[in-house]
Amino acid sequence: MNAGGWAGRITVRRVMLLCAATGVASTAFAAAGIDGGFGAVVAKGTQLHGATAYVVGARGGWVYKHTFVIGGGAYTTLGKGEATFGAAEGAAYRYGVAFRYAGVEVEYVGLPDEVVHYTLYTLVGGGFVDPSPAEPSAPDLGAYGCYVTEVALNGELNVLKYMRVAVGVGYRYTIGAGDDNVYTDEDLSAVTGTLTLKWGVF
């Protein structure tokens, strides 16, 4: 056989191997049970030091067998709050606060094929507390960290094939903020109301 014939056979063999490899790669996620993923924007209503506060953030995750989600999210309060949060207990001055937190998120999706269904959500991570003086004479106390856990029960609506809207209620619990800071664990731990808009493949 001439060189051209051998070259043709080698080329065909390479194409077949490439196709086989591509097929394996394209089905790897499916074989693992990962059906897709999503990104979401989140708005929350909550309390800090007994006063109303608003939190915004974003989250995303992988969807496993349409039922389990693992991913992460990051959130922050809107603005510093200033005097909205009032005088802190045990302090001679008033302080606002910037509270930011992030963590690993897991979620269980119940009855995912139904138009209206429910999810059970948990976040485990850490937070950053930055008190800001609400009056010129107040000293700068500095920022400090804490551990954050948040759980929620959500009702979720399949609006479109690639869009879902969830409304839920939960509780945020912090550890490590201490009892001698302006904003303690008791001030930062509170009930949350959540609105989530998700886009992706579910």
C-alpha cells in the first residue's frame, strides 16, 4: 500500500478516536447526575440590632438529579444604615453597620417537576462586620468577623423553562461576634424574608 493509503487510514482512525473522546466528554456531567446549573440574584429583608435592614446578593450552583443543589453565595447590607439602627446597648454613641457574609450553600428541591414546589436551603460560611459612627464624636471601633449559618424554607414557581422565582422565610444565626462589640451575635442573628430570581438549567 502506498504512503497516501496509510495516511488516509491514520486520518480516519484519528477522527474516530476524537469523536469517541468527544462523546465521553459531552456525557460526563450527565453520567454524574448533574443536570445543569443556575445563577441568581437575591434580595432579603431582615433585622440588625432590632431595626429593619435590607440585604442584596448573588448565588449560583450545580443541580444534581433535579433535586439537590450545591454552590455558593455572597451578600451585603445596603448602605451603612447610619442612625437607622439606633444607639447600641452598652455604647455611648450611635453606630450604623455594614454587614457582609458569604458561604457554601446546599439546597433540596422538593417536587421539582411541579409548577409550584418547595426548597430547603442552608448556607454555612463567614461574615464581616464593619460598624460606622453615626455621629462625629463617635470613635472608630474597627471591623471584626463572625461565623454565619442561615436556613430557609422557600416556595418556588417555575415561571419559564429557564427561570424560577422563589419566596421564603428563614433564620440567620451568627457565632463569634462576641458580647462586647457594638453589634453582637444577638444583634446580627434574625429572621429573614427572601426573594430569589433564578436563571439556568434545572
